[in-house]
Amino acid sequence: MATGIALIYPALLTVLTKNNYTIFPDETGVPHLIKIDNSPLTELELAILGINVESISFNLYTRDNPMIGDVLNLNDVVSVRESHWNPHRETIIVTHGWNANGRSSSCTLVRDAFLNVWDSNVIIVDWGNIAKNLLYSVVAKSVPRVALRVADFVNFLQTSAGLRTSKLKIVGHSLGAHVAGLSALEIGRSSQVAEVIALDAAKPMFEHKGPDGRVDKLDARNVQVIHTCAGYLGLDISVGTSDFFANDGRNQPGCVNDLIGACAHSRSYEYYSESVMNSKGFLGVSQNGAMAYMGGPTLDPKAKGTYTFQTNYQYPYAVGG
């Protein structure tokens, strides 16, 4: 049965694409038929669909509270003062993609990795009340609004809680990768974010956008894009300061019968989380033979351009280190 589906799947996908549809799995791996619709959302549609950025929550985790987050409220200084926030630490903001939330592995694996290596502030941006909408196009078109809310929150922490953007990273998976990039771009109007890490940035409805509509190398001082399902679920173009294509960038070792790409798509945050704890584990090589490491708690300053790297088929994925 699986072999038969594999034979007809490419043709099916071609037909769907010609009719502005595709198949996209959510972060739990469940496939959905989605319509590619780039028409803007009206205010009435936003209200009917319940797209409310005030539902976004910001949850702070530190080594003192690694599992139960402190809720930080935008423009509420008391919520910050009564939390475990420490402005002298590195700060990492992490967010998720479609039909996911702050409890999804794309967020918690990254959180746990950073708290393992650094006494840091990890803030998970949970926009699950928006992302849970089963209409992918609605969620994708909400990304700029979510990004603006994240930027407003960061600006609040700068003015009221001592956050320095020179010590700030923003990490996002799939649609969350574009949230990361666009929020950093907005923050950068006053002070540039240190790093943006885009984990298999979503392709549908973003592949034809310009730099101001998706994650891009101009969003922060250093922008790294990690590609694991390139050309299908994820972007297949180099848009960062550095772009790392795992294996062939599309199919990942150990992802068996991964027709819809759900396994490959999730490998991006699995590889990156491991790299945070093993900074020398994933060595990339460019076409001209230049080498640089993917990921790490701090991005390799030598990483400029496009690289490929190899992984094992199961955890630990790192070949080196």
C-alpha cells in the first residue's frame, strides 16, 4: 500500500499545486489539504475568525523555573518584576508554527537545550490560539500581526526591563521562522537583534515574497536558516546570512515513508537543539570548500553563504563533535 501511494503521490501533488492547493502537515505530523490564498484578510474576517494578537502569551523559563513558565504581560512591569527575569542573562525567544503551541516540541526542545548550556532567559511565544486555525492560509496571513506583537513585547522589555538586543536571539520553526524574522526586522528599526535562527522556514505562501515579507538576512545581525524539507514544506532558496541544507536539504535519514515531509520538517529543530548542546557536531561545507558549523548556542561567525552538512539517521544526529 505504501509503495502504491508513493508512486502516485508526486503526480497528485502536481495536480494540487496547479490548482493552488498542497498538502501540509501540522507540527503533530497530521496532513492537511491547504489552499494557497494570498488575498489579504479584512478586519471583519479577522474578527469572525478570532484572530486576536492579545491572546498571544509570553512565558519565561530559567534554570530556576525550567518547566513552569512565568507569564510576562506586555506593558505590565509588575509581571516582569515578580518573575525570574534577569536582564544580565542571554535571552532566547522561541516560537512555533501552524497548529502548534508553546508546549510543542519545536519550542520545548530548544528551551531545554539552552537551559542545559546557559543560565539564560528563554521566552516561549505561544500564539497557539491563532495557529490552531485549520485554515493554513489564515494562519500564514496572520504572521505579520504576530511578529508585530512580538516586536512590541521586545521593545517593552528594552524600555522597562533592561533587555539588550545585542544579547537577544529569536528562534522559530516553520511559520514561526517568519515570525522570528519579521519581528526582528521590526525591532531593528530602533536596535538590531543579534541572531535569528529560522528552522525550516515555511514555503507555502512565502516563497514568492520579498525580504520584507519573510525571513531574510537583513532581519538581524546574523540570520541562519536550517533547511530540512527544502522545496516542499520549507523554503529551498538561500535567504540568510548563512543557509545550512541538511543532507540533501529535502529528505532526512531515518525518516521512513515520509511522503508528506512531516518527519523531515521536524528534523530542523531536532538538529538545532542538539547543536546548542554540541556546538562542533554539525560541520557544513560550501561549494568552494569553506567550512563552518551549523547552529550552536552562538552562531559561528565564519558562517557566510550556503552549506551542506550530514547527519546520522537517529539521535544523536551529529556526525562530529
